[in-house]
Amino acid sequence: MITDHRAAALFHVATELHAMARFTLRRSTRSTFPDASAPRPRLARLRVVVVILLAVLVAPTAWAQPQLLVPMDDAQQNHLKAYGLVYNSLRGGLRGEWLLNFRGGSFLLPDAADVRRRAALGGVSVEPLDDAALSEIRADVAGGNMDAVPLEKAPTIAIYTPPEAPPWDDAVTLALDYAGIQYDKVWDPQVLDGDLSRYDWLHLHHEDFTGQLNKLYMTYRDAPWFITQRDDNLRQARQLGFANIPELKKAVAERIRLFVQDGGFLFAMCGATETLELAIAGRNVDIAAPYADGTPIAVDANQRMDWTRTLAFRDAKVEPSPFVNSQSDIDGHQVNVPGRRQPLGAVTLFSFSAKFDPVASMLVQNHRGVIADFYGVTTSFMKSRLKPAGTVLAYEEGAPWVKYIHGDYGKGSWTYLGGHDPEDPQHSIGAAPTDLALHPNSPGYRLILNNVLFPAAKKKPLKT
């Protein structure tokens, strides 16, 4: 039986239609149909409508689609694979709901055999709901700092990553593989050919879009893996008509900027966040060290940077020395610079009003409000370098930097998360891969997967 507010609305409609029918009967008896035994077409139609509406009101449970709750609090055995369950249900043509701020950001899915099978295979906890339980959940959501957001279509996903990159070298690739979420890999040729228009969501491998290979030259210039990476990138640049790697990467950064401007969803971590912005602002400025392009950095580089073109940051100062493993003053932790390196702390997720800030709320859904910080080439973002239009999603209490930010750009949006791997806080080159089977409930990896489902949500008009 329908038990929520729709029942009351339908009953009201039925009552009104019944009153209209009686009014029609009185008028038709006086004028339209003097013969009381004559047919009354209008009245007959109204009576049919009333009968149908009343039938809906008293219909058995079969009228309503049974639902499964996918809990995302501590009752969930495998938070990460739960995202895969939801994503693949959407891919299969089902629809769901994201219950923001309800039990850690739980999901509703149709109680279908395939959903139950996938959940069982992935070790994902689900809870069947009867009408009373579902009505109670909806009442809780309606009455508290919660909201129910429809999930309608699984986004098409692309990962910008070099062909030779091992899968454990990027946390997002690890997360998608573990959760069972389908994606395509794209690299510079595909981006420059305009292939990004085929996708809804793009993640950036921790690439250096300034073309300086993360400024690892001074330390690793003789390492075989670095030589291979440098030579492959230079070969690619020349095949695509560019003189050097910085020119290629700036062209790719511009295509990514246009992807967002035209309505795409961008998610980036680690060094890709900072260097993408530097490449966009420095499109017409030499900001690369001589080992990368054969020419020195422009002496007036900082004065010529165009920050009106960027997504998230403003007024940053480029690090000019090739001997200092830092790109700019955007990153607060400066992990690779002795004397500047800052210790890791704890990151607090901002608590948003789900009904008034559904987008930000989606991006911070979690079963933990505080998570351990983790290093990356870019670990954090200085508050003084943030554009005012962006939204801070997570921060370290009392620190001059933040960890997790989001904003709109043109018709699209971007989200940046500092750090390399949420379960490998001291990540270093050559470290063993993270085995997510050991971290199925990782709060940090949940932030990544929130972003994957974010484009699937049907946007509601903001409440005012």
C-alpha cells in the first residue's frame, strides 16, 4: 500500500474529483440531460478517474517497488564495493537514491534479484525494506538535515593516465578496479583529438602539466624508469607536433579546461591539481626549468600568469629553481623540500546542509567525520591561494591550508583532493601497491568514490 505523502495527495485529488462529479450531476440533471435515464458521458469519465485513483490508494504492496537499503554507516561490510553495486545497478537501467546524511550517506536500490546477487558476490551489506521501514526512513530524511537525491544514469568515466602506468600508481584507478566500476584510459593523443567529449567524468593521474616531470630530474635523472618516462613523453610530444614536453602538456591542460567549461566533471588528486592550474595560468609564459624545454623560466613569470583562466587557484608564485622540488606556493605541506616540509595532521570533513547544499553534501558523505591526512606531491592547498567562489570540503583545524575543495567552472565542475593515496600516508616512489581488500571501509577512498557517483545525481533546484 502507498503509505507516504503521495497517498494524501491522491486522496485529496480523488475527493475533489468526486465533488466535481456530484456538481456535474446536479447541473446535468437540471439542464444538459433532462431525461434522467439518458447517458451522462462526462460524469461517467469522472467516475472512472475516481475509481482508478481509489484503486491506487488501496492497492496491495505489489504496486510499490520493493527497496533495498545499502547502509553506509558501520553496518556496511564493504563500503568501497557498495559504490560499485550502485554504479552497476545504474548501468543496468535501474534507478536509485542517495540518502544524504542518513546513516553515512546510504543508498536505496530496487530489490531486484541481480542487485542481491551482486551484493552477495561483493560482500556488500543490504537491508530489505518493507513499506513501514521505508516510510520511517523517508520521514527521518524529511525531518532532519538529510535529503534524498535521485540517481538516474551511470556516468561515463575516463582516466587520464600514461599507457605504461602500473595500476597501483594511482589511487582512483585502484578504487575503480576494486569497486568494479568501468572506465576508459585516455592519454595525450586522445585528449588532443577531442575524445573527452565522449565522457561525463574525467580523473587526472598525478601528472605534471607544467611538463617538468614532477621536478624529479635532479634526484632521478639517471634512474632507468625516469629516463624511460622522459623519453616516452618527449617522443609523444614530437609525434603530436610539439617541440618539447611543456608545450604538449600545456595544450593538453587547455583541452581539459575546455572539457570542464563545456559541462564535464573533473576530479584530480596529488600533483595534477596544482600543475593543471599552473599550466592554464601560464599558457603563454615559460614556467619550465631548462632541463625540460632548453630555456630558462621567464624572469617575469609571476607577473605574467593569467589567473582569470584557472578553475580553483589565484595569485600563486611559481618556484623558479630546478633544484627545489616544489612547483609553487599552492601546496601547504611541501613534502619534498627539506626545511619546508610540514607534518601530517587530521582532516575534518565539513558538515553541510543536505537540503540547501546537496552537491557539497554528496562529496563528503562518509561514516567518519575526521580522517588521517596523507602526503602527495601536492598534499594540501593554501587558503590564501583559493579563489573565493570555491567550496572547502575538508580542512585541518587551525592550519593555513585545506585538503579537499570543489567548485563550478562554466557549465561543469571540478573537485580537487590533495595527497596521493589515503591508505599510504608516506607514499614514496617504488612503494608496494595498496591492497584495498585490506581497506574495504576506507574513509579516504570513500571521498574518491563519492565523486564517481556525483554526476549520476539528478540536480535539484537550490532552495531559497
